[in-house]
Amino acid sequence: MKKAILLAVLPFAVAAVPAAAQVTPDSESYAINLRGSVASNCQLAPEGNGTFNVDMLDNGNQGALIIGYSCNSPYKVTLKSLNGGMKNTTSNGAVNIDYDIEASNFFGGSATTTNSANIKTTPAAIVTNNDWQSILTNGGIRYGNLDLSFDNLGEYAVAGVYEDTLTITLAASL
């Protein structure tokens, strides 16, 4: 009899159990925006300003100025002449003798020559490096030479005091 009751109740027991509900697993997330920075660091040596005595009667190489430079980003090294040549201040600028600057060994490149008259209004790039590398990967400190010479024997100077300011600039290209 127990068996009969059990068999009689079993269909109701099965019907009374609801179908298993579909449960969506819970999920939450938190996104963290990470930020950091490294300051641009370009070094030029020497830096600031200095004086170089030019022999106005020597059309040969006037000697070499060694420039050391490094930068932790793409960079450009440029040259600019204030007067476009050696301006005779005694004549109030009536005489202005252009000169050549040879830049050699900058970034392993071959020597380039730039005339002072061409860099009076627009600086000339002597090195352009577009690599995104650290200073160490980028070769550490690099060295280049600047040599001044007069390009024409016919440009011998007349009496007076001469001056120009040649500016070399190392600038990050960010």
C-alpha cells in the first residue's frame, strides 16, 4: 500500500517542483586609467653663450667647436646667424662679410656646409632625428663639430670691428 500511495503522490511531487530558473551570473568591473609622464630632456654642451675670436684675414678653417648633445625624444639641431655674416659695426653695417659653417659628425652624418647669409632669417637644420628612443638607446651623448671659414678670397675685411651671433639650438620635436 505504501508503494501505491507513493506512486500516486509521485506525479504531484514532480509537478510541484518548479522548473530550474535561469540565473545570470553577477559581474562587476572597475577600469583604472593609468597615467604617467616623462619630461622632455634635451642637453646641449656647451650651453649659454661664449665668445670666439674670428680672424677676419684668414680664409681657412678657423678651428672647430665641439658640441655635445642628447635628447630623450625626436629632436632637431639648427643654426641661425643674427646678422647673416660678420657685420662691420664701425661702418654701421655697410660691410657685412658672409662666412660658411661646416657641421660634421652630427648624428653620424656627413659634413654639411651652410652659409651665414642663408641662415639669417630661417635657421638651417643640421640634424633631424625622428626616433622615439631614450637617450641611452639613442646613442647617449653625441658630438658634432662646427668649423667657420670665409668662402671667398675677395671678401677680405676692411678695417673695423666685426660681430655676429651664431646660435645653435637643440629642440625636442614633440
